[in-house]
Amino acid sequence: MKPNYEAMNKAELRAYVLGHREDIEAIRLLFQVQDDIDIKKYPPVCTEEGIPIEKNINIMKKAIEDKIEQENNNK
């Protein structure tokens, strides 16, 4: 009988997955993005052929720099 994954918090589900690595359903639920979490999506850094897209790389570099600055200001 499978446990009720929905009733587990993240820590409990993570512990379960670490002990039951073959349970794909539990793994999917663990890594499922919650609707209430705001996630910033970025454009791809290269084409399907593997050619870098400089414009998109610069967007991501700027975002990383901004995040580092924000973290440093919060110290």
C-alpha cells in the first residue's frame, strides 16, 4: 500500500523518496512546482543546434548579478 503523498510535507516526502528511489510518483510530486511559487523563466541560452544566443546570455548574466547584489545588500 502506497503512502498518502499529499498528506506529507516536503521534508517527509523528501525522506520518503530518499528511501524509495524507485517510486516515480513520489519523485514527481516532490519536484512538482507549487502554484503559489513565483518562478522567473528565462529564454534559452543557445539554439537547438547549440549556437549561443548572446542576447539571452546577457539577460541571464544581468539577473545573476542583480541577485548577488540583492543578497549582498541583505547581509
